[in-house]
Amino acid sequence: MLKKSAESESRFVWRIVEGEALIVDLTTGGFFSLDRVGTEVWTGLQNGWELPQIVETIAMKYGVDEQMVRLDVADLLEDLSREGLVD
């Protein structure tokens, strides 16, 4: 299961502004911004959704092939993991 990093609980703060997630690293001052679909992935993770549920929801909402969504979400999760935002 993907989840918020334990470290992220105190290291990062985030808000959704005009449909996009803005994430600030309180340790380094680094700033991350997610587009609308990335924000949907992020919000799903924050709500405890599993990857298949996130992929299916996005694919249905935008009428896109689930395999394409799965690949895009995997790329995003790799980036988020590299930054310590998810385990």
C-alpha cells in the first residue's frame, strides 16, 4: 500500500489552491506543485486510497485508458517517493 511517509507528517505542509496541490518542504524550503491530475492522485493517497482505485477513478473521469493512467501515476509516485512524500 502506498502511504504518506512518516517523515512527511512533520516535514511537509500542503494545500490545494485553485485545484492544484502546493507542497512545501519545511526543512529545505523546497516547493512542489502538482497539476490537477497529480493533485487527484495526491488527494487519493491522503485519503488512504489504493493505487487501483486512484487509477480507475482518474481513467473514468477523463475517459483515458487505465494502462496509460497507471503508467503516468507510477511515474508521479516515483517522483513523490524520491522526495520522501510517499513510502
